[in-house]
Amino acid sequence: MAPAALPVLFLSHGSPMHAIRPGAVRAVWRGIARDMPKPKAILIASAHWETSIPALTGATRPETIHDFYGFPQPLYEVQYPAPGDPALAARALALLQSAGLAAAVDPQRGLDHGAWSPLLHMYPEADIPVVQVAVQTELPARHHLKLGRALAPLAAESVLIIGSGHMTHNLRERRGDGPLPYAGEFQEWVRQKIEERDLDTLVDYRALNPHGARAHPTDEHFLPLFVALGAAGANYRAERLYAGIEMGSLAMDAYRFS
């Protein structure tokens, strides 16, 4: 009997400081990994890699990219030496092309903190091959649903598909005195649309939610959610596993779709 398809995840990866500083979301990430079968490989869409067409990492040994500045030195010493998986990258490329999407493999690019920050806690042994997929900020959310749908067959092949971004991501409004009300209102609106499977409304979040543009001044951190929703299939069951808000404006929602 073939193994059941793995769930699909959406994770808000938060500050890279989660790599070295205790926090509630780290325990959530560990629990997510503990509660599912160990995947054969991981395909993760990160907000921190933007390309004009879908691109996949094809390196055998992807480097750990420290794509941030102004943080404590120990953070720059963190390494996540997971192997790459060129065969998975080629398989994903073929799926994207079969869906009519121009796509490419980058044989040099490593893993940015949108990928390694949660994986560091989910799979600390770094023994599962990882392929990263880029987002296309010049293309709409609906494109990312199509991208995810093209990759959906991988979940039945013991590949864990993850969208790594943020439920809200307004760095200009960070503060330390509690959540900003609009962030909570936006995350609850998104939760409702996800549970209703009303993706036609969700893709038009900037026009249809009064907080859409404030929650995401730029799109890159929201687009991985649509990759995950596309990969989850039309009849997904959604579980929100975490809904904390950090620094006032960073909603840290985590979802499992099965």
C-alpha cells in the first residue's frame, strides 16, 4: 500500500533571531515535525527568493545564506547543512513545465533564512534533502496558486511542501507594546477565507480587505501562502496551529493542510 500523502504547511518564519533565541513558535515548529511522518525530501517556497519565473535550487550542497544585517554575530555562525536534491528539482521543474509555467533550476543558490530558520527547529539533524522554490512578486497571487497546484503531486511522493512567509509583514510598524489591532483583524479574515476555501476572495486581498495593503506593504511574504494552498488541493482541511503576533505587526500564523 502506498503511503498517505504528506500534509502541506504554511509557516510564518519570523525574525531570524528565532534561530538562537527561545520563543513559543519554535516549539510549534518542533511539534509539527514530530506529529507527521519523516519526509523523504522538503520543497519550500520562501519569501526571501524572488525571481521573474519559478526557480528551484539545484545545488547538491546548498549553502546557508545569511540574508540579513545588523544582528548579533552568533546568528551569522548558524549553519543548516542539509543536502540538496537535484533529482527533486528536476521533477518539480517537469511538473511546472507540464502545467504551462516557464521555470528554471539554479544550480548555485543556497537556502535563505525563510527556509532554514524553521527547518533548523523542525529537523535539526539537517538530514533531509531540501529544495527551495522562489516567488514571483511581479505576478499575482493567483499565479502562485497555479504554481502550488502544479507541485501538489509531490506530497504523495513523501515530499513535504512548505510555504514560508508571513501572515502579516509590516516591518515599518514594529513595536514592543502589544499587537496592533489591524494585524489580528487581518489574520482572522484570512482564517475565515481559508476555512471557507474562498480562494477567489483571498487572492484579491488588497482590494477586498481594508487592512490588506497595510498588512503587506509588499507581496513577497504573503505569496508562499498561496503556493501552499494550491499544493493542498481543492478539498483541503485546514488546521491553524499557531496565531501569535510578534513585535506588534508580525502575525506568526502556522497552518497544516491535509
